[in-house]
Amino acid sequence: MHVETINNINPVSELHFSNGINHAVHEGRRADFALLVSMFSHDLRDNTPVEQIDAVEISDTSLRQRFDLPSPQQLKSDQSSYQISAQQAHQFHHGGLASAKLAHYLMPEALVYLPEQTHDLPEEVYHNLSVHQQSQLGSKTPKKLMPFDLYNQLVTAQRTYQIQAQA
């Protein structure tokens, strides 16, 4: 299974199944109930209404831009790091240690070369994560929070269902 398809899975909550869980309990279908409950997310924040807090974002890049500081040396590698490293090796072989140091000071190379698409985790740790945990790491958009009037919406939906069932 590809990582891209795993990361697109949305968390599953009770609202996705409507009355399926109730029917499984009342009719004694233990296997269906166990299957439905096993698909729920293990993260409590997926199903708990939480108020969104708007915070002022002060990042390293905004401070560097404000005080006119140069960009720092890269800590981990990306695709451009390999070209920089090869250029410094070329400078070392043709110009010696002084030339390699000068190339490093002008364009520093990354300190660590890590595997890509594992969200800064070692590969063996990343592949041992559950599907829900991998999808949380892969989500780039903030999660939508559950509304505060969820109880009222559930009661309204239940009453509407009851009216439709009687008609």
C-alpha cells in the first residue's frame, strides 16, 4: 500500500455510521459491532470538540527576514543537498582543503542525510506506525474541529430520522 493513499484516510467517528452501531447492538451482531468500533481513530482529539485558538505566528523565517539575517545551515538533506555536496567534493579533489572549506562557507551542506517521506522518523519506526498515526503525520491541513452545537445537531438528526421512519 502506498504512503500517499494511507495519508488520505479521514478519521472515522460514530457520526459516519449513523444508526449502524445501534442496530448491531440491538440485533446482537457482535462481529459487526467489533468491526465498526475497530475502525475508530485512537486519537481522542479526532472526536472531541475543541475550540480553535488563533495564535500569532512568530517563526524563525519571519524573524530572520525582520532582522535581515542570512538563512541558516540546513540540518537535514533535500534534493539540492546532493548537488552541493558533490560540488564541495569536486572542490576538494581539484583545489585541496582550503578550496573545500571556502565552498562550505559560501554554501554550507546539510548536516544529516535522512531518508525522505518519513516525516523525520527513522524508516523502521515510520513503517511500524498504525495507519491512523501515519495519516496524522501526513496531513498538511489542520483538522476540522467538531462543532460546539454537536448535541443539538445529533438530536435534530435523530428526530428527523424518527419522523421519516414513521412516514
